[in-house]
Amino acid sequence: MKRDYNDLLKLKVCLVGDSAVGKTSLIRKFVYDEFSDKYITTLGTKITKREMVIPNPMGDGDIAVDMAIWDIMGQHGFRALLQEAYFFGVDGIIAVCDLTRPRTLEGVEDWLDRTHEVAGEVPIVTVGNKNDLGDEKVVSEEELRRVAEKYHADHSTCSALTGENVERIFEDLTNEIMRRIMERKLSEDVSATTEDAAGSPAS
């Protein structure tokens, strides 16, 4: 499907991952700079928005971005039920696991397999949350990197509690989304110019 570049500044980012990995907490920290240790199961899907200004990846000034951040319930039963609507038109994915629970890293792989079925190849960051828990962590950065490489994704650890790397994760993903969009636009412009030149009558 061809993107309408008039809507270039409106991006859809989805957070995926099992229950209680901290997706909602990451969004609250990023959007509102708040953290709550009260766990409330996300009911269905919640959409939060934040405006950002990032450098133009083509090097010409800054770009204002209106980011819609989708947070979905992590229970397994909702994955097949909601995946079509949830991932349709997504621009980027943040896949979150809990560094204290190894099974949630397996959950990341399941989520990303389903993402690919609907959205194809989109920018992804695999994130290990709760980096502040020290000795309780059992998922290594090497394991996180291995999963990320399987999906051609970047990876990072973070903490929704302390704010460690939270802003950077969203910014890096946004920069990669914008870079790919601009590259596609440039490629389409070049193709259109080439077709026009090929169709022009000889003088």
C-alpha cells in the first residue's frame, strides 16, 4: 500500500509484550514523565499521543512528529483476536520483555511473528525492561540481542522506574521510521522522474 506523504508526520507505534512487562509504565514515563508501581491490566487497547521534534534524517531542518502509541493487553488470548486491527498501518514496534522473567522474552518472539504477518518489515526495537532490579535480572543482554537480530531489530535495556533509556528508545525508533519513510519517498520520486523522462517525446 502506498503511503500518503501528506500524512508523513503522523506515526503509529505499537508496544507489544506479555502481561506485566511494563509496557504501560514505559508509555506513561515517556509521555507524562510519571511512574506508577500499581499494576493495572490494560483492557483491550489504549492509545496515547505525544508530539516530538526530531532532526530531518535527510539533513534539512527538523520534523514535527505526532506519534500515536498503541498499548495492547498482553494476554495470549487477545493476540489473534486483535492483531489485524492492532498492527494495520503500524510504522514501528517496541517489543518489551521483563528482564526478571525469561518466558517474556519468548513472548516477544511470538508477538513479533504475528506483527510480521500483518505489517511486514517495519522498524523494531526489542527492549528489556526493569533494568533497575539488579540481582533479580535473569535475561542477559546477549539473549536480548539474539532475539533482536532474528528480527533485524535494534535492542536496548531500560527502566520505566528510573527513566533509563526510555526517551532514547522512542527517539531512536522514530528516527529509524523517518529515515525509511524519507528513503522510500526519495526512491519513488526518482522512479517517477525516470518514468517521466522515458515517456517524454524526443526533441
